[in-house]
Amino acid sequence: MKVRIGGDASADEASAIAGALARHLDTSVEVYAGGDSPAATADPPETAYPLDDELGPTDREAKLREEIADILEGGPEKYRNRLSEQGKLFVRDRLDLWFDGESDGDSTDGAASTDGEASGVLFEDGKFANFDSWHPDSPEVDAEEATDRNRLPADGLITGAAEFEGRKVHFMANDFTVKAGSMARRGVEKFLRMQQRALKNGKPVLYLMDSSGGRIDQQTGFFANREGIGKYYYNHSMLSGRVPQICVLYGPCIAGAAYTPVFADFTVMVEGMSAMAIASPRMVEMVTGEKIEMQDLGGARVHAEESGSADLVARDEEHARELVAELITYLPDVAGEKPPKSETVPPKYSPDGIDELIPESPNRPYDVHDLLDRIADAESVFELKSDYGTEIVTAFARIDGRPVGVVANQPAQRSGAIFPDAAEKAAEFIWTCDAYEIPLLYLCDTPGFMAGSQVERDAILEKGKKFIYATSSATVPKQTVVVRKAYGAGIYAMGGPAYDPESIIALPSGEIGIMGPEAAINAVYANKLNEIDDPEERRKREAELREEYREDIDAHRMASEVVIDEIVPPSDLRAELAGRFAFYESVEKSLPEKKHGTVL
């Protein structure tokens, strides 16, 4: 760089200017003071701002590091020692597992990690929360009265940011050694700040929950306040559909603590360890007289099979991490982004076997997982709520490397009829996929919504309405395959022609009708058939009518009437879907201008 200054500048002034510019701009400088030759030159130093080796940390920093090390040790030692009996990791070791990818091998002995903090943790907020109430270094604490029993490091709740499987995430984690992971004013403040920052920052949130609820003896400081625990669920609601919220439970989460898992987009429970309930067994007995164990009240089996609140059940802590590591590969960081693609992988089994897999008779069962194994990329099918509402399979998968959300009737379960729990599960899954720009694939093979007094009591109409509403409102690309039977309102909920799919295609086994052949013949021709006295002649006439009806509803008739877009050879189904999802990847849809619908 060449710089000209006034001709009356001295050599010292020219040299000072050259040196300053070289250091500041990190480039060689020539300074001219009126003549054609440089009055001074300077090159940038090897280190722009060299360290002074005589300076270093003082006792002040050493004391701070001692305090931080003490905080990282967690709650009272006796509670840390009990963790191994419960099969739990100490919370700092849990962070090692999540954000280093493995535990340190001594993870259940109650000791903190050797390096104190997981290397994948980018930063932590609020280590010193509630410091003045317990630490002997605080001027508020009498050093002689500061005992191990009174320890409240980080106020029992850790928040920060970390790198997880190559993705930046916000996280929170309860420290069960601090008053059983209970929540109080400073910890609540940290939780709320983390949520509010995630809302602005647009990064996924991991909730590693192990909390007994709020600290009842301190409730005036955080329970009903505008910025108290109640604000958790307001923030959850604001974050819903904005960024993925994933919650993993590591112990009994009671009362307010139980709402975070159900507000999250995805909830993972650990078998034999996790539980969540609106009240503890002791409180249940006091209020209702019912005696019940925690696992029977709200354990993993209850919420995976009966309530549907658990999306996934892990065998242990390591498995929980593995499940979330796989789950996050299907999700974007924030709403509006496309989900991440992967390399194309051939399906587990050849699509050539699809035709033989699908039975000719509409009432014969088969497992729809076998169909998915011939459509989706190998090992990419990631099912959610597999033990709840089993008449429908909801799963993430990849087709040609693209994530899709699969809603598939399961003929192996009650012929694929849609029961209330299955309808609710499907509606919530569709809603989530739509929020995070995950295209939808419907695999329709259903006799329709189940009928009967029990399903009416179980709200089949209400939950069926939600299913249809979710399909109607989804603006992501949708592809519908009529695999076999598509009877009654089942075809409406399953992305039928009226529900704005980008394509509706059928296999040659496909049928679309108000009802199946047997029901239709019984409804229309029952009286005429009863007039035929000869049983053999009656059976023959019934079979003829059944075949006539099936011809009227089969895929060829639907294609001829342009009800469907195409009949696809089963062996070509995967390639057909891959091409259609790729073509419609950037399709634009909109909903009518309104505040929101009234269907929840």
C-alpha cells in the first residue's frame, strides 16, 4: 500500500504512520513525504497484537475457576451417589453423552466428567444462578453454615447451546441431584430466556427433562408470575411450528414438569425410568383414593400405547440419544427451511415384489411395513407412535434421499379401519410435517372410519374431523397412492382427489367407493337376494353383483373418469413417487386469508 503525507513530515512521523497502518491493515505500507522515494516503509508483524508473556491469570481468575469447578460437581454428594442405583447419568455426564457422542465410562457412579464440561457444549448460561443462596464464597452465606446438604448449583437447571450431530441447538437439562430437579425462580428465568432466544434465533431445542416439578416452598417467586413457570407453556406454544422441540424424559416428571414433554413436537421416554403425570401417585391417592405405582400411572408403556403422548421409547440413555440423532436428520432447523436431503440409497427390497405383496382380495391382510421396504430408501423408515393407533402407520422416510412423512393404513391391524386414536395420531403427524416443510405420502388401503357405539363414545367424529382438517390444511407437497381399498370417508382423510394432492395415483389393485362390495350389495340388493330361494343360485347372483360393483369402483374406472391421475405398474411405484416428489418440490400453495381455523 502506498500512502502520501505532507512534505514537511519528519522521518520519525513517516515511520510511525507506516508502522501503525501496517499493523492495523495487516499489509505492507510505503509512506511518501513529497518525494518519489518512500520516506518510510513497514511490514505487518507476524502477530498483529503480540502477547506479553509477563501477563497471565491472577488469583482472581483462579478463584473463579474453583467456583465453576464446584458448580459443575452438582448437588449433594449423597444424591449423586444414588444415581447409579436408579440407572441414571449425572447431568454433566449426560451432556457429555449427548454433545461428545459418548459417556466417559464411569457415567453412573455419580461423579462429574473429568473435564467438567462436554466439548460439544458451545456455551452455558447461568452457571451462577442462585449462587448467593448457597455458596460459601458469597457474602450472603455464612461459610460455617454452608453445608453439602444446602447445595443449589445452577439452581438445578442447566441451559446453553451445543453442537449435536453437526447441528447447532439450544438445550436445557435438569440436575436431579439438586432437589430432585425441581424448578425455582432462577432456574425458571434461565429456562424462559433459552426459549425466547430460540424463538429469535431459529435453532432446534432439546429438553433433557428430569424434574419433580416446582419447589412448593418457593412458589411465590415463580409459579403464577408473568415470567414464571406458566410462561414455559406460552413460550412452548409460540415455538410450536417455529423450531423443532424435542424432549427426552429421564425420570418422573410431575405436574408442571409434565407439560414440557407433551408440548414438545417429539417426546422420547426411557423404558423403566421415565414417567409423566399430572400428579404423583401420593397425590392421586390423596385426591381419589386410588393406589397406583408411578410406572402404572404414567410410565413409558402407558404413554406409548394408551395416551399417545410418547413418540418413541428408548431402552436406555444411550438409545435415547441414538433415536434423537436419527430423528433430527429429517427436520430443518427452523420453519420455512427445507428438510435436509441425503444420498440416495436403494430400497431394502426390490419394488418388483410389490404386486405380489398386495393381495387380490381387499379383506386379506398384509403388513404395510413390507410395502414401505420396497418404496423407501433402505433403513430410512423411522416410525413414530408405533404402539398407539396401530391401524395407521406414521413415519418419516426418504425416497431418493428426500425426507417425506408417511401416513399409511395398516391392513394387518383391523383391516386398516380408522379408529379414533389412529385418526388423532395421523392428524398430529400431518400437522407437524406441514409445519416443518416435510412432504406427505399417503398410502391408502382402508375400509374407512370404524363404526359402532364404542368408537362414537371415543369421539370418532371429532378425531376424524381433525384428521380431515389436517389433510385439508397442509400446504406441503402431497402424493396419494390408492394401494387397494379406499372406501367411505377414509379416502377424504387419506389425501383423496378433493384434498389438493399434487398427484393421486393407484396400483391396479386400487378401488375407490362409498363402501366395499359386501356392504354395498347388502345395502342395495338384500331384499332381492332374499327372494331367491335356492342358496346356490343366491350365492352365484351375489358373486355376480359383487364383481359388477368392483368393476364400477376399480382403478381402471377411476382413471377412465379422471378421478385419479394415473395407474402405475407396482414395480414402478418407487421411481414414480421419486419423480413426482422431485418435480413438485417447490410447489406453492396458500390458504384463505383468516386468523385461523376453529378445528383443534
